[in-house]
Amino acid sequence: MFALLKLIQSIIKTLHSAGTPGQVAAGMALGSALGLTPLMQLHNLVIISLLILLNVSFGGGMLGWALFVPVGFLLDPIFDRIGLGLLTSPTLRPLWTDLTNTPILFARNPEWSVMFDMDGAKAIETRKRILDMSSADRVRTAFYHGPFPSVGQIGREGRGYRLDMLPWQDAL
């Protein structure tokens, strides 16, 4: 209860402080970002660090946080529907396929599978076999959905593989 009273006192003090309206607004904007997202996330540490390090109103940040936590809970079902609609939309499927079938991610994490794999277990088995063979033989490997020119070499790294993209060569 004492902490809540201190927070309210800090907010009132902030609103009557000599800080500029821009500092209070910036603090409230950072606080609103803090309030709209789940609390125990790494990006919230970044937001709190910005509140402390930047010349913004910390009390304004706490006010924005206090005001937007309930808003976040109220809007969560709507955001969930929007996100699910975007992920399952047939017109956006090529975009998600390109995002999830990025060779750099799947080289590092060959045990990952995505909903576009027809048979997830078989895709993982095949991916590991081909990455193992490419790594052992040090052959040039071409990739779908890779950055231009989509040719590189595979090397072992930890539990996964490293993808070293080769530079473009216009001569054969």
C-alpha cells in the first residue's frame, strides 16, 4: 500500500514539476509501451532503462504505465484476433513462408519445424541430413529464400550449423 501511495505522490509531483511538457509526454509514451505489453519481457528492461537514462519524466512514465495496463488487458482479445487473422490469412501465406523458411534461422536451428512443412518430422530429418552432408563435404549450397545470391557454405556450430553466404561473382 505504501508503494502505491509513493507512486501516486510521484505522479502528482511530476505533473506539477518544472519538467517540460515534452519530457512528461515522452515519459508517458514510454510508460504506455510498458503498460501495453506483458511485464516480464526483455524489451521492458530496455524501456525502463530508457526511462531512467533519457531526460524524460520518470513519473510520467509511471503514469503512462498505470493508465495503459488496464487498456492492454481490455484490448488483448482484439489484438489476439487480429494477430491470428494475419497469421492464418491465405493472402499473407507467402509472406509468412518466406519469413519462416529463412535458411539462416533453419541452419542454426535444424530441429525447428513450421506449419508449412507437410511432414514436420520428415522435414527436420531431411534438413539435418542435407546440412550434415553439406557441412562435411564443404560444398557450395544454394538456398531458396536466402539473401542474394543465395549461395553459401555450411559449417557446424554448436547444436546447429552456420551459414556463410558467398559474395556475388559475375565471372564463371
